Amino acid sequence: MTETLLDVKGMTCPLPVLRANKALRSLQPGDRLRVLATDRAAMGDFKAFCQETGHALVAASEEAGVFSFVIRKRAPAGAPVP
């Protein structure tokens, strides 16, 4: 399992989620994507994105105006979760 960093600071909705979605496509199931964003809407956007797509929002935090999200890529339908 690996973790990839995606820095989308300075981008506004919907770009952070769109970039994260694109980055997740290249990852293996169980891999993690850490996203750094400054858009205040990102907190709700990433929660909704994970609920809609089945990816797991493992962690979400904010420090000094930078939001950090850790997303674990979902396994394909019918496959066990790593």
C-alpha cells in the first residue's frame, strides 16, 4: 500500500475533487491519496465525493488554512478490501 500526495492548494471547487478523482484512477485498490487544499468548500466536497464513489475518507483535518484529506481507494466491486 502506498500513499501519494496531491497538492491542490489555491484551486477552487470543483477542481480539487476533479484532480483527486483523476489521481485515484492511477492508484491500486487500498492505496492512499493525501490531498492538500485551501478551498473551504473542500471539506464537504470530499465527504460527498467519498460517499458517492465508495472510496474511504480515512482522515480529514485543517491546520493554518490548509485542509488535509486522506482517501483510500476502494476495491473493485466484489473484491475484498485490503
